[in-house]
Amino acid sequence: AIDYMWHVRSVCSSLDTSEWSSDAFFSTTQPLQHLPYLCTFDSQMENSQWILLNGNSENQWVIDNAIGYGGGNALYISNDSGATHAYSINSSSSVWAYRDVCFDDNHLAYQLSFDFKGMGQNAADYMQAYIGKPAAPSGTATPNSAVKLGGQLSNANDWTHYSFILDSTYVGIQRIYFLWTNNNSVGVLPPAAVDNLF
């Protein structure tokens, strides 16, 4: 997806123009990725298709190389624009990363898996994965029509593989969401990191 800002003005002649209009904005949609889908976060083109909704949070999703399963890049939380895989424990945040994928029909089931690493704090600083029809995520609420994939992910100091079987109702465009949320009290480094999504 690409964000655009535009504005217009009237040009009656080379010497006669109006004031520019107020800024207006629009975004293009993500190009669809069909199955099979593999994302190791090492392709700059594929990485540019991920939407990272970080707002003004100090702790933000980034795609970079401070941590990666076996080296390379990963999707992870950072408090310094990706230089380190760390979060500010005393700065609360709820940030989202997502990608749209087209699940082709004629399949009885699909498998979705990824590698996760992150500590955090039980029920307070954690990552949650979701899948569902595209919707705008906000806060820590489950996006409309999305379902949780497993429970809250934390307390994994080493890379841990998670795998989910999705039935045939997941045909069509689906959005894979990752939420990172943390409060502003205690917690344990590192925060969430995701790699090898397929």
C-alpha cells in the first residue's frame, strides 16, 4: 500500500491561479499475495506490502535485522527505529502489523505458521495473532470478523514455532494481523519478533 497526499488549484492562465486546496489523502490497497505464501522478511518488495500501524507509540513494529531466525530480517518491536529488538517497559503501546493474503478455493484446509520470540509480561505485555476479512484494527480489540490464532504470546526467550490449521471457510482475501501491546509497568525484554510466516 502507498499513502498519497494531493491538492489542487485552478489555472486560468500562466498569471492567474487560485490558492491551493487543503491537503487530501488516500491510500492504495495492498497487492494481493496468493497462496502459497512465504515471508521471511528478507525481500524488500514483500516487506513494503506490510502495513505497520504504530501511531505515536514509542514501541513500534519494524522490519529490520536486529533479530531474525537464523540471521536476516524479521518483523519485531523496537523502541529505536529497528536498531535493537527492545521495548520501553514504562511506555504503554498497542501497535499492529498486517498483510492481506488471498486464500484460493478448492482446498479443504490451510496451514498458517510462524516463528515467534518474545518475553513481555503475562496478560499485559504480549503479542496476539489474528486472521479474518480485512478490517481496520484499533487498540487491543479483535478486528471485525477476525479470530484469534492461539492465545497471548509471551515468555518465549527462544524462537518457538506455532502452526494453525484453518478450514475451508477462510477462502478469499484474509488479513493476517499481529498485535503487540504492553502496559507501562513491569516487563521482561525482549518484546515480540516474528519470522518465517507461511
